[in-house]
Amino acid sequence: MKVLRIQKAQATRDGAGVNISRIAGFDGKSLDPYLMIDELKSDDSQDFMAGFPAHPHRGIETFTYIRKGGFEHRDQMGNVKAIRSGDVQWMSTGRGVIHSEMPLADAVDGMHGFQIWLNMPAKDKMRPPRYQDSSQTGVATITTDAQVTLRALAGDWLIDGHSVSSALQGLAGNGAIADVILPANSSATLDVSQHQKVLVYIHTGKLSEPEYGELYLLDVEPKAPLSLIAGSQGAGVLVLAGQPIGEKIAHMGPFVMNTQEELQQAVRDYHAGRFGDIV
């Protein structure tokens, strides 16, 4: 793989004091069509039990993936779902969503998960919100001859000549997300040629070529096959792919629009109660 740019996640806090590692791209260029990658990884319940009380969004899509532990999701659309280990959840917030994400009681043994934000194109930012999760369909998974496992979290994937498709399609920017788990010293090749942006985030272990470990995000050349080679510890990576939207971004907290006036309108609409209330 040819690495074009390298970033390392930075420690921060969000929600009611949840400790996370974050890579942000609110310039609308560096991660496009993605805006932010948050990783929550801790065995200490004090790092995450305060959770994410009710808060609004407009103009983005949120994608949640849980590897360990779980959250209860609630929103003004009436969705009340337990998102547990192995589950994914997607909200295309459009003109407005209010939701909360609070740790499940059995998450006291630790938590490992991601929330990823995708930008929405201007033409879709004020459409009605949409919701989908994997609680009924599960997550499509394939294991190669080398015992490399790919979990197709969203979109379509081709690994070592084998294809697998997620039940979750239609993310903004044709977003596709996979969790690839490589045993020690194993390798796999993904065909990502249909995408214009490909990002590799290392969440477990290390890659050996190039040699990077946890918390690093690699922006890679999409025209070449994506060769993943694990080090002696093995490796786990999220692969995020898609088509850049290429539009101007105006960002304020949970709102991402195209102009400052649209941001101010989002704030007014929220305070006027136009986003609704969690049922």
C-alpha cells in the first residue's frame, strides 16, 4: 500500500465525560466524505459510564460499531435499541435528530467501539432522518484461507478474490466500512479501486509494512490494491472508503452544514423544539 498521509488519534473527552481517542477532519478535505473517527477503548468503567446524554445532530450521518460492551440508543423517532458487541448502527440525521447513547449494565467489563461521522451532501442535509442497525440482519463476515476475517460493516468488499456485502448500504459519499482482523504475520489484499478515498485505522496490534500500530490512521492510495500485512502480534484495522463530497463545510458542535447561516438556523430550530423529543 502507498501511504499518502499519516495521522494519530488524540485523547479527548465528549458526552458527559467519556474518554475517547479522536481523529477529526472538519476541514472537509482530509477525511472527506468522513468527518471524524472516535474510538472508545477502555476496561475502566469510569472512562465511559457517564455516556452520551440526549443531544442533537443535523447534516451528518453517524455510524456506530461496537466490538466490546454496548450502548442503549434512544431517539426522537421512537427507536430504543441495545447496540452490543458485533453490532453496527447508522443514522442519517438529515434535518434533525435528538438521541442518547448510554452504556449497558454489562459494559462494566470494558468497552471498545467507534463512532464515525460522515458528511452529507447539501442536497440531502434537510431530508427526513433515517435509522438502521444490524440487530436483525447481523453483520456479514468472510474468512480467507489465511484466516483473515473481514466484517462488512457497510458497503461492498472484495478480499483475496472473495466478495462480501453488508446489509447496510447507501451511506453518504458511497461510504463503505470494514473491520479486518489479521492473525500474526498474516496478510490480505483488498480491491478498493472503486473508491476515491481509502483510510486505514489501526485499532489493535500492528501492521508490519508499513510499520504502524494502534491509534494511527493511514490515508492510502486507492488506485492500488490495499495490501495489509500483520506484525507478530497480529492486527485489527478499520478500513473506511468512499467518494469525497467536495463541498464547503460549516461546523459547530453537533451540526455540520454548508454555511454559517445554516448553522445559526440549526441552533434556532433546536432551541425552538423543532427537533422533537426522545420518547
